[in-house]
Amino acid sequence: MPYRSGISQSANSDQVEQELYKLMTMQTRVYIVHMSSSIGSILFAKAKELGMVSDGYAWILTNGMANNIINSINPLVLDAMDGALGVRFYVPKSKELGDFTTRWTMRYKQDNPNDPPTEPSIFGLRGYDTIWALAQAAEKLSVTNAISQKQQQRKNSMCLGALEMSTIGPKLLDAIIQHKFRGLSGDFDLTNRQLQFSIFQIINVVRGEAKEIGFWTAKNGIHRKLNQNGYKDTYINSIPDLSPVVWPGEANVVPKGWQFPTYGKRLRVGVRTSGYPEFLKVERDPVTNVTTATGYAIDVFEEVLKQLPYAIPYEYVAFDNAEGVSHGTYNDFVYQVHLGVYQAVIGDITIRYNRTSYADFTLPYTESGIAMIVPVKDDTTKDTWIFLKPLTTDLWFGSIVFFIFTGAAIWLLERRIDNSELTGPVSRQLAIVLYFPFFIDKERVESILSRLVIIVWVFVLLVIMSSYTANLSSMLTVQQLQPTVTDVHELLKKGDYVGYHNGSYVGDLLEQLGFDRRKIRAYNNQDDFADALYKGSKNGGIAAVIHAVPYIEIFLAKHCKGYTMVGPIYKSEGFGFAFPKRSPLVYDFSRAILSITEGDAIIQIERKWIGNQHACQNDGPIIGSSRLKFKNFSGLFLLTGVASTSALLIALVMFLYKKHRIRNSIGPGQIQMGYGAEHVNEQTQERTTESNPAQNMHLTVPEDSDSDACQQEIEISRELSPSSEAQTTPDFTPHGTSSNGV
């Protein structure tokens, strides 16, 4: 309970009014009233005058007032209590209670004829049951025969020492405790010497009457109705089934329970000057001592206030001293809300796990992550072998292998038909093998299979050359600026100095990553970062700045030339606003921030304080050169390989098929007429067959085994007729004699 307001039983209306004004300066709008009916009546009458029994408020009455809410409270006060909730002991209705109430009313009228009628309260019923329990216990023990003895006289005992003590007192007490019965107020049970009340009734004051909402038991929780045995019919999970509640102001919507006060103190918002004035800059008027703040975080904060459904008066309180120097780190700054110095702290505050133990944060309003600022270098055009970089080694090797394979395939296909271009020494033919894949001349290729292989190879070569040209152009233009460092672990290996923003948690993070504390240097602003990066790690500066991404965007907007961002190298949350634990403002602020970041407002704020984030060509994560790999063109190489291999297999099948037909065209008897065929000019026959349906084959058969000069030439002619089968007529003509084909 955040606050307890003590009001004396003898307080007058002015004192009660003063205390209510004090409550109005607080955020809480839910009040639990635990007092007697007399002082409670004054409280509600004044609360009604001050407008505190209206929409947005909630009043809860304890048993002291709830039990007497109908009979002993003035009707005008009941009207002021309209919408209040109450919890009171539940008294089950019974015939005995009805009879007793009738007798009580009649007796009360006789004794108080001028007073309005009233009913016995729960306390009166409980007293009646207590006397009844005592009488039954005494009757059980026959108290009339009890023996009394005088107490031993004690010094300074006054008159109490003269009293006598019954010898059956302990037995009487045990009898009362053990005696359980159903009385007028309900079940009478003094177990553990305490009256056990198991059922409470929840009521709602509506138009001067107590409307039943439901019941509560310690065992079963909240439920709407009770059966005859007093057990629940509707459980707490069925709360929507409870009777509807009418709240103050005749509202049907459950009050939020808090509201920022329109009276009293303003919201104390802690601010501190950032190393980047674009985020937050604090100034203090030396005359009026009024603190003003400007920057990215301030604009977001004030935009959030505009979207809240209620007004919040606030004031900025500087964490810096008069000279503009902060008192401590950001952890110390956030810890002030836990100490109660501020009700909120805003600025470039990173949401971290350790800070959530003493403060609650809103959703982040900036990007997240930790990255590096490193210098860039222009050394791409200075590389002598830059023309080799577009392709990886495996792609160069694969291209050469398929280049040779394609040339060899074309050479074999053209050699089969005795292409005149492939004549000459071996060196010339090897040169032609290397010549064909690059300098293709279709006029010098005669075989149709060779031309098919060349078409596929030209397509593959065209794709590779286009990709090579595009990648080389990219390396010579777009990728000229390269970061000096691409990985934070390179800094660790080289032992370079690194920098971070003074007071930031990044210093501890660098130590966790393995950096030597002596290699870590703190700087206060972005100009110091630029100077340190320009000097370099070996000249008293640093090799990289480890910073939050929002800071890097501001740095690159001012120092675009010569620097770039690498990363993020570490995952972290963005910047948020800090509030005390369980502050009701966190939820509303988070919703408003979410609405701002999804709309155009955050873009306008970024342009105002950061500028165009995409104007710098060096910002953004640096990606290494995208060299082309063999895997990127594996499909093309598979295509040309299959084409060349298939052409060679087809040529081999054609060769074997033609050879088989030639042997079948020469009968077995004709072959035995000569001494034996030693040589057949197959290549001449193939060219003749392709150019003319008539085919001629010359077989040279030695006329005499002892004579090398004298040979016979056998000419076999075959003509194909359109209407008949081909016939073959062999003519044996002496060497040197002309013969006419049939």
C-alpha cells in the first residue's frame, strides 16, 4: 500500500477536507476506507463536494462501514457513496433470525419511540450468539455447584485481589471452544479461540441501497451465488458472470485506478547532457535556474505526452552540475529513480538487464545493437592482379578444364571426317584444339555434332564472361572503399587500441570480450573519436570505436568521409525511458512509443536531429567482395559437359555402325576371292556416302605375294534405286586401268 492516510476519530470536516486535498495530489485513484460509520459519513460527504466520487475513482469499504451502510448512515451520505464497493460478513437468513429481528424491532420501538426503526447489526448478532454459547456451556457443566476460592493476596493487587476465582473456569472455557452451533450470525465456531468467518458478501452501493455482487470464501474465492450448504456455484474463473458493478459516476467501465494529479507537484524528469548533443542537451538559466532540454530524446518524450489520454505536468531536473558535468555514470543516473530523486529519467539510456532490477523501462524508441566505427581504405585499384579476383580459384580451374575438354571434343569430332584444317604436325593440331573454344569459326567446322557442341559452349562462355565483367566493374567502382577492420577479433589479435563513449557500459562489455583494460580508451564526444581514429592505434589514437548504432548514425552523418560502420557485433536493446518499479506510466508510455515508431512522427524527428541517414555512402554493414564460385555455374558446366560427351558418344556409335554396314556389304565369298584385304580406305568412303547415295569402295589386293609393285584395285560400286534395293557389283580392274562404274 503506497500511502496510508490517518484521520482521527475526532476529526472535523475541515481536517477531513485537508486530507482529501492531499490525496488528490497523488496518482492513486483507488481508496480503501477502513473507519467507523460516523467519520466515514463525513469523509464521503466531503469527497462528493470535491468531485472525488466520480468517473475514474474507486472506493472500497471494509466491514466496519459496509455492515452498517443501510441502517446507521444518513441517506444523503449514502447518495454520496454511490458506486462504492463493500465487503461485509455474510449473515445467512433463517427463521430464528427473522423471529429475533421482529422481537428486536418491537422492543426498540418501545424503548426509542422517536428514533427510526433499525435492525440489529452483525456485532449485536455476534454478541447474542456469544452469550448463548456461554449459557449452554455453563448449563452443561452445572456452574451452580461450582466451588470458588479466594485468590492469594498479592502486594499492590488493589481490589482485584479480593475477587474469587471459579475452580471450573478452565473447563468452562474448553466447553465454549468445543461447542459449535448455528446461531443468528451464522456458524459459531471458536476453533483456535478465534471466531471463524468463512463467507463474505461483496456489495455495491447503488442509489442508496446495497446491491449484492457476489461472495468470497477463503477456500473457493469469488463466486456469485451460494447454495443451501453455503458452497459456491460459480468459481473465480467465472468473474464475468458476477453481477455488474456500477462505479462512481455511474460508469460501467472498470476505473484505471490511477490518474496523474492535476494538483500538487509536477513530474520530476531527470535529464543529463549526452556526448552527442543531437540526442540530448541540457542548459540551465543562471538567473532563474530553470532547466531546459533539447534533442532527439526530448522530442520523442514530448510527442509521447501528446498521445497520452491525460495531461501530465512535468519539469526537467538536471543530473549535471552548474558547469554541465555529470555526477556519475548512466547506471548512477538510472538509479536515481529508485532512490526517488526523479519520477522518470529520459535520454540516451540503453535498456540493460542489470538496470531492470531497480527501474522499469519503456519500449525502445531507437534501433538496437553495438557496432564498430572504423576508417576505410582505397586499395582496390592498386592491386596488380585485380583481374583475377572476380572468380575464385576453383572457378578458374574448372573453366580451364572444361575449356580443354571442349576443344578436345571438337578436335575428335572434326578429325573423324578428315577436316582439312586439322592436318599438319602435332603442334599445329594442339594449337587448333586451344583455338576452337575461344575463336570459333563455324566455316572451319564441318561436323554438325561439333557445331552443336560449339553452340552450348558459346552460351556458357557468354554467361561466364558477362558475370566476370560485371563483378570486375563492381570491384573497380562500388567496392573501392574497404574497412581497415572487419571483425572485432582482429583487434584482439593485433592488440590495437579501441575507444568507447565515456560513462557507457560498453567499457565493461569490451573487457568481457577479452580486451585489455589498458587498450581501452574513453572519449567524451564525436570529435574526439574522429581525431583518435585519424591518428590510428600506433600513433596514440585508436583503431576502432565500439559504439551503439544510434550514436554511429549521428557520427557518420557528420564524419561521413573516411569512416564506415561494421557490424552489429553485439546484440543489445535500444534507448528507452526509465521509471520507478511498478510505475503505471510505463504501460501508457510504451503504447505511445509504439504508435510513434510505427508512424511518420519518428521519421520527422530523425530528419530533424540526425539528418538523412542514407546520404553517407560508407554507412551500413560492409560486405566482403562477392567473388564468383564454381558452384554458381555448376549447372552451366554440367550442360556443356553433357553436350560434349553426348556428341562424342554419338560419333562413336555412328562410326561403329558404318563400319558394320561396310563389312556386311562385302559378301564372304567375295572377300575370299583375293589373297585378303589388308587396307580399306574408310574415310574416303564416309565422305562419298555423305555427299552421294552411290558409294564406291576400293580394295587393293596384292596380285602376287612376291611382287610389291603389282597390285589389283578392286572397285565395288553400289547404286541405290528409288524403287528397288541397292545392288553391289564388284569389278576387278588391273592397277592403272580406268573403269566405269555401273
